[in-house]
Amino acid sequence: MSPQPSPRHTRTLAAALLAVTAAAALTACQDGKPDSAKSPSSAASNSSSSGAASGANGGGTGAGAQHTGGSVDSGQPTAARGAASTDHSSNRCTAASLRMSLGQPDQGAGNIRYALTFTNSGKASCTLRGFPGVSLLAKNGQSVGKPATRQGAAGAAVTLAPGKSAHAVLHTIAEGTKGSGCWPAGASVQAYPPGSKESMTARASGLQVCGDEFGVTSLTPGAAA
């Protein structure tokens, strides 16, 4: 007959079995929890990686996302300058070496013309070729209407000795000749000599463009008669 276990041995075995059962239950419980519960530091690391990836993809407001165009350059040419002829002559006349004046209106058959005269005020000869860029300015310096459009051929280069002049002719029409009305009268005329980056101004002598007709001829030798 097999010997019966003692009560003390039985209690020890039962305690061991209970400990094993409890350990198994604890392991099973931990396996059922999410990763964040098992490892808070791992969850935080995953969150940081996700945020970094979002920024790298342009989802944030970093320097790349905030990039905008630069401010407008104050040296950009005006519309009047863009209307002037290009002149790369080495001895071309510049605004600094010229004087400019606007003559009185010459009216006839519904047309009104003004001579725009450029005089060499420097100490050396210089040349002008083509069309000046011309526009009207209000008293506050803002442009009135559009720059004058070119009329006729470009013509040959005009050489100006010191004190000599060349002129272009501004053309518009009388009020009522054409039904589109008149622009506000200009306080001054702004002009860019051909190839010049600097403008010149002269009093407008009451010049008012009507019928949206505003033209300028190329420069020709001499002052207007």
C-alpha cells in the first residue's frame, strides 16, 4: 500500500500550484493590454516619430511652409520706361545730361500736338535714337491713363553736341472728336530718353488726352519750330 502524504506536504504542494496559477494569470492579463500600457516610453517615442514625419512632409508651419514671395523691387521699371526704345550706344544721352521741355499745343483739324524737346546740357556730344517713353502724371505723382504709343518709324540716331536739341511730338485729339471722352488733365509729363533708366519731368502745359489717343513720334534733330 502506498504511503499517504503528510498534511504538511499537501499544503506545500497546494501553495506551489496556486503560485504557478497566479503567475500564468498575470502573464495572460499583461499580454491582453495595448503596447502603450506595457511601455509608456515606447508610446511616447512613437508619437514623437509621427510628429517629426508630419513636419518633414510639410504639414507643419515651419520655414518651408511659411515661405512667401519677396517684396516688390522699388527699382522695377514703370510702364513709361518700358515704352521707351532700347538704346545700347556707348555715348547715348542720359537723363543726367539732358534738359527737357514741353511746348505749347499746336491745334488743327481736330488734332493737338506738343513738341517734347531734349537738349544736351553736358560737356560732350551724345546720341539719341528711337522713341522716348512718355506718360502723364497727376499732381500726386500717379500716372494718368496709359503711356503714349509709338507713331511712325524709329528713325536714325541723332547726335547732339553740347547745347543742341532733338524733339519728339506728342499727339492727341480735341475733345468731342471721338466719343470716348477725355482723361483728367496731367500736371506734368514724365519721359524716359531711349535706353535710360532715369526719368525726366516737365510741366504739362494743360495737356489733356481725349478719345484715348495718345501717341509719340521718334526723336528728330533740332528744336520744334
